[in-house]
Amino acid sequence: MKIITIIALVLLTLLVGCLNKGEDTFFSANYDIENLKLAELSLPEMFCGSCASSAKKALNSIDGVVHTKIDYKLKTGMVVYDFKKTNTEIFLKNGFIKAYDGTVNTDRKYNTTDDELFSGE
């Protein structure tokens, strides 16, 4: 009986995850799109997936960060953030980003077409 219950819970979790996929964009309704910016980071000292996970977790912990994407193979990161709550200087002061010699390549107004940059996550 326990096995059936576990299998049912797993299937239900997968079903709910599939139903929610694609319904919303990655940014929350709590953010005004007019306040969003996209920063593209260079992270030249990043060498592994674990580093990318740590950097993503660190950036996501900053109030005002809406979404992040880190690619350790390309040594880059993208951060969508509310510029009224945070800024790129705060990202660069973060210990994890500082450890990877992080710099900001571009920092511009967010556009809804930028959603494509985050597809496949």
C-alpha cells in the first residue's frame, strides 16, 4: 500500500508540474515590468556546475532579483531585476560573484522578448 501511495504522489507531482509549465512568464506578478532590467554578467573564473548553482542561489537571495540564468560553460550569467530594489553594484559585491571575477557586460531595460533568453530552463 505504501508503494502505491508513493507512486501516486510522484505521478500527481509530475502532473501538476506539467500543467503549470508555460502558463506564466518567469517574472512574478509582484513586479512592474517597467521597473525590470536585464544585466548580462561575465564570470570568467567559473568552472563547474556547482559554482553556477551557488552563484544562482546567491543572486536569487538578493531582494529585487526576479530571475537568474547562469551558464558555467560560457562563463556568463543573466539577471532580471527590479531596479527600484537593487542594482548591479550589489550583484558584484556579492561574495560568490566577486569570487568568479564577475563583471557587468550590459545592463539595460528588460523587454518581454527577453523571455526567449530564458527558454529551456
